[in-house]
Amino acid sequence: MLNPEYLATLREYIESGKLEADFADGSQNKKYAILEFLEELMDVAELADETATRIIFKDSYLETLSGVKHQK
């Protein structure tokens, strides 16, 4: 399921300015699709951040101190 190549391609597309150019030159439908895609991407990034934090600190000393119970 993990596809680092796609992430690299997506990063390049955004960093190169091509996404902004596609938006500027796009039809209303294309602009809407780009904005929807970016909104979904930001939602996924937020979920990834939450998940990374959870797995990094799972079974950690901080979790023990906070009284959080382990789910198994």
C-alpha cells in the first residue's frame, strides 16, 4: 500500500509550480478538482501526522505517565 514514488511525483508536481499553473490555466471544473484534491491531501496529511505521533509514542514513557491504557 505504501508508494513512496507517488509521493515523490506529487511533491515534484507541487514544488515545480505545475500544480499552480494547471490551476491558473484550468477550467472551473479543473480548478474545483484541484482544490478538492488539495483538501483531501491535507486531510490525509493530518491523519498521517496523528498516526505517526501515536505510533512513535505508543508504549512510551510519556504514555505511561499520562495514564493512557494500551489497546490490544
